[in-house]
Amino acid sequence: MTSLEQEVGNLLRQKGLTLGIVESATGGLISHRITNVAGSSDYYKGSVTAYSNEVKIKIVGVKEDTINKYGAVSPEVAEEMAQGGRKILASDVCLADTGIAGPTGATPGKPIGLFYIGLSHQAGTYSRKHNSQGNREQNKLDAAEAALGWLKEYLISLK
């Protein structure tokens, strides 16, 4: 059986695209899964684990105003993380995530298990909301799975 990360790798290879990743709440899990695939160096450029707002702003290029206005866990920040990552990692596609893994960190309107996933490609930059109901580790695993699943869907949709 082919894993989701193998399927993503095959699609990237078929389409001649490279991938970069900017992770916050998943802490490197998406990158770990991508690099578990033999030959991933053919399409994988690298990642930034931008856990703090400071790294999101200074390294990735998220606007401080965006974080102040919407919060670090927002579709706007996920999109800016994906856009910034695509630029600094010089990749064709960049996947990003920001979220609240738990067990603390919830705020009004932003419960534990809330994640936003960003995806940037020359055709556009998008975000998706994802909710998990598990413990910290399960929420991170679920968000990584959701991000890779969306990337697969997106790559399949490209002509």
C-alpha cells in the first residue's frame, strides 16, 4: 500500500514541482513524513519550523499587522506563511500550518484542535480550516494528515 506522502511525492515528481513546508503547530511532522520517502530529495526543498511569532515575522515574512489583527492561528497567517515559505525556500508549492494543539492555548472562538493550513502555488494562495478532537499528539498527527491530504487533492487538480 502506498502512503499519502508517497502519493504526494509521486504527484510532485510527475508534475515536475518542488515542495517547501512552513510548520508551526505540527512542529516538523509534515516534513518528517515527506522525508521518510526515499528519493524525496528530487522534489523536497526544505522547511522552516516557525513556532514563534518572531520567526513567522522575521524569517518567513508574515506581517506583524496580520498577526496582531487576526491572531497567529488564522487563515490569513496560514496563507502568509505559505506565501513566504514559497519565496524563501524557492519552491513551486509551499504547505504551511498554524494551530492550537492543546491541551492549553484555547481562546474565545479558537478551541483546542483548531488548525489552519495554508497552500501557496503560482496559481494562488489558499487556506483551509481543520478541527481535531484528540490530545496534543493526536491533534498534530491529524493536522499533518489533513495538510498532506489537501496537498494531494490540489496536485491532482492541476492540469
